[in-house]
Amino acid sequence: TQRIDGARTVVLVGLMGAGKSCVGRRLAARLGRPFVDADDQIVKAAGLSIAEIFTVYGESAFRDCERKVMARLLEAPPSVLAAGGGAFMDTETRALIQRQAVSVWLRADLDTLVSRTVGRTHRPLLNTGDPRAKLQALMTERYPVYAEADVVVDTGPDSADQTTHAVLRAL
Ligand code: S3P
């Protein structure tokens, strides 16, 4: 573990369904740090669900809120932080993550993402149209940017425990 210096937060990035929350919880336990889910913190701060924020105020208001919450969480004592899938796409947030944290991209293939997101309706970006096509489009748009993370770990149909071990080895 050369990249973990005990002082920096580990931020998990990747698409919806990549396993950021599942793996993040396990990783935090292994590292003896708190686990923080950025989406949960946004919901708490706004007093509305993610879907409600999107419907009532729109995606750009959600991104504003996400940027503020991420900045606050990155100032807090070292944790394992599961970012929302879009957080690393925001120039400002990405710069903050790159300066203050160790970023880990959980890279997953399309089938894995589809299988882990079907039937879960809390993600507004996947609630209109064909979720598979949407995820494919997001992969094309986002994977070149996620590739700027410090560490890349491939995750497929393997268990969250296996992926957690892979992250620990890669750190
Ligand atoms: C989003 C991902 C979601 C949530 C919001 C937008 C995205 O988080 O922040 O629905 O743009 O990829 P998860 O990746 O935790 O599902």
C-alpha cells in the first residue's frame, strides 16, 4: 500500500452499478476508516431524494449540490468515499479529488453494470429510455475521464469481497 499514506481519503469512482458503495463499505472496514456515501450526504443536505432533486430542480442543481458536498467531505478526516457516478466528471470536483485524495476507478463491463442496476429505480439517469443504451453512452463519454483516476481496478461478475481485495492490492 504505497498510495495510502494514512492521511488521504480514498475516493471510489465509476459508473452506476460498478459497486462503489458495496466495495467502499468493505474497504473502509479493512482500512479501519469510516465509509461515506456521497449520494446519501446529498440527500441529507437537500432533504430530498436524488430523484426528487432531479425532477424538481434539474440535473445542474444536483451537480451544484454534489460539488459542495464533495468539497466538504474531502476536507473531513480520511475516509473511504463512494462518489456518485458523475462527480469525477465535474472539472472542479475532479481537481479537488486529484489534489486531496487517492482515486480508484472501479471499471466494469456493460453486462455487469446492467445486471447491477436493473429494477433499481432510484437513479434518474436510467429511468428514461433503454438503460442499457444509456449506460453504453455513459461508458463512451466517461471512461476516458475515469481513466485519470490514480488506480484502476477491473470488476466483473466477481464478488464485492474479491474486488475489495483487488483494490487493497492495487493501493
Ligand atoms: C449519477 C450517479 C448516481 C447519482 C445520480 C447521478 C451519475 O450515483 O449520483 O443518480 O451521473 O452517474 P451512483 O453512481 O452511486 O449510482
